[in-house]
Amino acid sequence: MPQRTILLVEDEETLARAVAFTLEREGYRMLTAADGAVGLAMAREAKPDLLLLDVMLPNIDGFDLCRILRRETTMPILMLTAKVDEVDRIVGLELGADDYLTKPFSMRELVARIKALFRRIEMDLTEKGKVQSQPVLDSDGLRLDPAARVVTLRGKPVSLRPKEFDLLAFLLGNAGIVFSRDVLLERVWGYEYTGDTRTVDVHVRWLREKIEDDPGRPRRLVTMRGVGYKLEA
Ligand code: CA
């Protein structure tokens, strides 16, 4: 496998050094920027395989940087945040980051997340060949075409972000079955650990706003108290 390049945009020098040291030892080629504007230029120029992005940065903050790059590229973005209350914005529709870690995090966890993201990309690539044979899924006016990656609700197109689509595809393909948040994380996000399940909750909330007549009283994507979620068959 060719060596992968990771761009780290982080202005805390000590943390940046520790992260770069760890990831170089894991065999990645590291690029670093301590400033949002420099990070943006480097991301465009070097086209890294993955972006590690701090939120609070000089010049352009991590939110804006993520938003700008999302419009230009599909490179995986893992955000580093010091504030738990930023998590909703990060994993939600607004930014489209692929994953996040809250500070302080262990180097071991960082490495695990990065490997999981790269594995996911590889899986997506191998899955692309098979997707043509997947049947169109249909449930009470909600229709999902896996090959075309198109969703319609009563004939009207529904615009979904990639992970929302994947979650809906998984739930529709397994309609009537209840899944815990951990299992959904593993099956849809590809994480091996039983980590932060808020990612699932946020995506469920966003999905409901698009597929439910009344998102506050969901009829399709329902919560099974103490268990998880299911899509009504
Ligand atoms: Ca910072």
C-alpha cells in the first residue's frame, strides 16, 4: 500500500508534535499547519489522504475550514475539539466531518480512529462494484435506490448527506429490526469500538427531519426506549 499522507492543522504546538510523532511512527507521512489559512492552502496543494482538524485555529477556524473543503473534496476529515457542546455541529449536517475526537484524547484512540476511517474508504471502494445488484428499498412512500444513491419521499427527492444515506439504507434494508446505537455505529460507521454513540443520535435526528411528517413524533424511524432504533417495516 502506498504511504498515506495526513495533514494536521493544530495550533497547540505540544499536541501537534505529539500527534505528528505518533502518526509518523505508524507509517504515515505527516504535514502540519498551525494556522487555518495555511492549513487550507496546504490541503488544496498537497491533497492529503486525511485531514486532522482542530476547531479553534488562528485566521480560519476549523468549522469554516471543514465547510470550505467539504465543498471541494471528499477527503476524510477528523475534527479535534475541546468542547463537547460542539459535537452536534461537527457530526451534523452542517459540517459533514467524518469523525471527531474530544480533547484530551489518547494517541492510541487517535490511531484507532484514523485506521477505521481508512478502512472505511477501502470498503466503500470494494463495495462500489457490488452495489449495482442491490434492490431498490421501499417503505410506505419512502424509496431508496442504493445504486443511484437516490431517496424519494412520495415521489419527491430527499437530499441526504452520505452518512444519513448509509444509515437509512441500512435501516431500510433491515426494516422492522431494532438496532442498538453501538451496532449501528459498527455497521454504518464501521467503528470497531463501542465509542461515542451521540453520532448515531444526531444522524437519526437529522434523518427524521427529512423523512418524517412530524419529526417530533416519528412514525417511521422510531426509538425503542433503552434499546435503540428501528425503521418500521
Ligand atoms: Ca486550537
